[in-house]
Amino acid sequence: MQGKFDRGPVEFKSHIVQQEGEVMAIATRDVMSVPQTQSIISAVATMTECGFRRLPVTDAGTKKLRGIVTSGDVIDFMGGGDKYQLVKVRHNGNLPAAVNESVRTIMTAQPETLPHDAHIVDALKIIVGKKIGGLPIVDDKGVLAGIVTERDVLRMLAAEHSPLFVEDAMSSSLRVTAPDSPIAVVTRDMTTFRFRRLPVVSDDVLFGIITATDIMRYLGSREVFSRLTTGNIAEVMNLPVRTLMAGTLFTTTPGTPVNEAAREMLNKNIGALPVIENSRLVGLVTEFDLVRAFSEE
């Protein structure tokens, strides 16, 4: 999904990102985490109930960071990529058995982190430069001290006025899916192309948007088990993706100021807005797109 801001490394010359504020000023300090021995289903249920897209994994006693499990890890496990082998091979496709494995089997070990005395610009360089949506913060002993996300950074940057519009930041070359695409195909596309969301389009009309969080919620809410008959994951992952889509669809236009789009995302607690012009989908603007646009201004 290429946009106008996919131009290589960011130099961070803006006065906005040169501030010397410490990252803990915008980070979440009281961070929920789970031990490595916690089951996958329990960890995913926690993420679903709390509305998290990522959950640090720590030692039970010391709280030293050991990894992080994200919505991307979960869809990888459900059929998107290498972590699906845990279900397919080790458990012969049996989902109820696989989800009781420990979360360490699907977590991202040794994730990118920040020291507790890092500055906001340090977080911004990693979030934009490496396209990482959230960074655990650790103290000198490796103990989890907080977490900072692209949403935290966007909230700070959006307070500054920008002359840019959505069309300056949006991605216009989109990968989309159809309402009747199997969930398994969507998880595979998301994992392969490292997308967190896909517009769902039917006959050139926007039907909705499916996110990694929607698919994770399918497992975390245990809805997936109510649809299981044989226990094999294939029967629930071959359902059309439209079965997971719910809620109100919020959109924006190319001429909307980026500050207004940022406020909409923050107020509605959503990570992206489809961009509509003349009743047609012309792009998608995400939290990441806006963070990058503000930082490059």
C-alpha cells in the first residue's frame, strides 16, 4: 500500500519531533502483562476484553520482559503464516488443543524496546522507521516499565497544527478483499503483506473494513468455538470474512485536514479511515500514515 510518504528513511527535521520530552511522559506506565506459561486462549481473551492490540509477556516474579504477543501473531497462528504450523502440524488442525499451548509458542521474542529514559523522538524513529505499532519500555534491569504506541505519539503530534490533508498522507494503491473471501485467505494476506486491515469491496463498492483485531476477537471472544463441530480449524476459517464484520463504518475524504482525521481516529478509537471520493474508495489513511505525515512535515 504505497502512499506519498513512502519515500525512504525519515530525517526528523521537524521542530515537532526535536522536543526533548521523555517518552514516559506519553507512555502507559501501569502495563498489563502475562507470563510465558499463560495459555494462548487466555492471553488472547485478555487482549480482546481490554481492547489491546499487543500484550507484553514477562516473567511472573521479576516482570522482566520476555516477549510480546500482538494481533499479528494471533492471525499468523490462526492461519496466516509460520505460527499456523502449531495448529496444523503439532495438533493436526485441532484448534481447541492448540489454543491451550503456552503463549510463548506464538509470542515475538526479544521485541524492539526502549529504555525508560528514552526521548519521544527515539520512539518516533523506531515506530516510523521500522513500522512497529508499539514499543515496550524497560528499565536498566530489563523490567517492564511501560509501553508507548503509535496512538500515543499521534495524540501528541496531532496537537500541533498541520497544513496537510488526508490525500497527502493516505495510501492509494490498496490491497482489498471481498465479502465472501474465506477468513483463512484474509489472515494469510495480512500476514504475508504485513497489513493490519483490509478494505472489503464488492462491485467497486466499499462493504466495510476487516482488521486483525476483528479476527483476533473471533478467537478471544470464543465465538469461534461456537461454530466448531469437528474441532478442526478449517471449518471455522473457511467461513466468509463478512461473518466477522460488525459495527459502524467511519470514512473520510481526500480533502479532510489531517488534524481532523487524527481527531476522528482518536475519538472513535479506530486505527484507520477508508477515504471516499464520489462514492468510490480511493485510499486508506491509518494511524501510521498520520504519524509519518506529521513527523515529516
